[in-house]
Amino acid sequence: MKNNNNINKERVEVMALFGYEMTPCEPLSFKRIGDSRDFEVTDLLQTTVKFAGNVAVHIFDVMVGKTPCRLEFDASHLYWYLTKA
């Protein structure tokens, strides 16, 4: 699903581990909607939280093999987005 505010924003399904050690959430893999392939997250580079009013967006900079990607979790709508691929 494309978003008019950001052409490179695509909704994805994410398998994540919650409550692990010092990282409260860690994405493990993701799948694009309509695609059967799983993309394994090989490295978690950085996590940040951005607030827009009362809405928190959790941002995960990850590596998928040798490709850097950014996954965002919209805590208000409980959606995951791939914002770089």
C-alpha cells in the first residue's frame, strides 16, 4: 500500500520479537503484501522513536543481507511500514 505523503512507504507484515533483553522490540523478518517471500533481518543497526502529537512511530534501521532498510511501526494503528528498500 502506497502512502501519498511518502512514495517509498510500503505496508509490510513483520515477524518481531518483543521484550528481549535491552531491546523491547526487534524485527526478525518481513514480508511484502502479496509476496510470499520472507526477507530476513540480518542486523539491527539502530532504533529510534519519533512522536507526532500523541502518536509514537518506532523506527528500526536494519540490514537485509547487504541491503539497508528502514522499518517503521505505527503504534497508533499497529501497522508496520517499509520506508527504504
